[in-house]
Amino acid sequence: MENKSFKIIKYSLIILTCIGLIGIELYQKKMKSITADENPIITKAREYINNDGSFFNEIFKEKDMEYRINTKNLIKKNDEYKGYVNIVNNEYTFVSEENILLDKIIDNNSLSKIEFNENMPYDLNYIYKGTDPKNYIKYNDNLYRIIGITNSNELKIISLDNYNNISWGLSNNINYFLGDTLPIEESNKGIFYVGYIRSETNELESVIKNEKRNNNYTISAPKYYGYYSFVNVSDIISASESCTYNNILDISKENCDSYLIDMLNNTYTANTLEDNKVYYVDENKKIISKELEDSIQAKKVIYVHGISKYISGDGTKDSPYEFEK
């Protein structure tokens, strides 16, 4: 005769199995109802997103975050569906397009793999290095330069011009936009890191980790979902083909030469250091520490979609990349 406890366990397992089977059937019916009349490329895009939940949860954690998937990553023979799938606020839209901006940029062959990448969506995957790479791009009739390409295929770009009278945090919330002061730009909403970096730091990996995690002088986590920020110290280091420095305040054009540090002139970075100061690039192209002023001057760093319609250009100053937003 079966033990009473054994019977309870046995029947409980049977009941749980039945519930599980019913749940699977209901899910399958739901998915069939969603995809019955759906464009097959949209169905593939949904599967693509669901297969990497942690990566995409970071992107879609905030409202109005937008992601684009090149259809060549969804189906091998995509002649019928050349273009991309645009996703925003859980709305999926297929956009037919022959020429993708990102493909043209990567074909340029002047990009380098970033030395340290934690594989989060807005970590840089590729970076432009050197004193004059072909990384000019036109956006809203203004010239920018492409710092690099993120893991989410966004282009991180920086304005050639300095912007004046920018509001950036408060005295006790350095380098951090408060909710009621978040700027609204025409650029894409993205994730920016504004962490505190100890001045004695002398390794790129540590710099990047501090930018993303260290919040001694910021409220909450040292990142925010917004429309612009300033250049990161890690961008300046990464853009140099040979950057040798003993500490952050040792970095200058002399030992970390690149197009990026060369274009920074009396402009704030997005990162802080000890004594409630901010890293700043002075007129001598050297990183120094500086008090945060009420109204500051800086070059805006924004994100634009790499997966967009390519119009023209080869990345030179005379022929910058042009694309359709």
C-alpha cells in the first residue's frame, strides 16, 4: 500500500504537470493570435528580442527608448525584407531600405574594436582612433564626429561646436540631470554614464567601470536615460592610438593625441573626481579638475541610429556621412 505522503506528492506533481500543459497551450494560442496576420519579419524580430531578455530589458526599461534590428540579422535570404525593424514602446514596424548607414560606416575600415566591453547595450563596441579618421557625420545640418558604435548599433557622436549656458546638475548632484531638468533634444534617447573616477586611476578598464558604477558625487546610479551628455574620459583615452598616462590628470594631447582631445577646448567632460570637481579639458588640450559652474560650456554628445537610411558621404570633412533619421 502506497504511503499517504507519497500519494500526496504524486498527485501534486500530476496537478502541476496539467497546469503547466494548460499554460503552454494558452501561450501558444496567444502567440498564434498575435502572429497569424503579422508580417513574418516582425515575428522574427519578436523572437530576436525575446532570446536576449537581459540585454533588451536594459534598453526598454524606460519609455520612448527605440531599437532597430537590421533584417539581415533576422533571416539569411532577406531580399524580400531588406531594411530594418523599428521597435519603440513595444510597437514593431518594418521599414524597407536598401542602403543602411551602419554598413557603409563599417565598410570604411577605420574603426577599431574597443579594448574593454561589458556587452551592455550602450557600451562602445567600436571606436574611431587617431588624429584624423574619416568619422564626420551631418545631423540636423550641423557637423559632428562619430566617437564610436555601441553594442546596440547606435552611433555616439560629438558636436564640433561648443554649446554655451548648458544646465548640468546642481552643486550637490554633480553631472547628473534631475528629473525636472532632463533636456529634450531631437536626438535619440539613450543611456549615458556619468560616474566618478578617482584621479589616480590609470587603466582604461577601471575608468570605464567607474564611469558606470561609481556614484560618490551622483544621485542613484551614475547613469541616466536622456538625450545628451558630454564626452567621457574613457572616450578620450580610447580615441588615442597610444595613450600612456600615470593618472587621469596626466592626460593631454602630448601623451594621448587624437582628433578627439584636439577638438576639445575649454569644455567639460561628463565625469567627476575628488573634492566635488569635474574633469575638464582646457585650452592646452589637457585634462584638469575644475569647479562645476552654474552655466557651463561643453560639446554635446548624442546618439543617432546607425541602422538608418544612408544618403551619401564617405566620412571626410568635405563629404560627411548623411542619413535619413
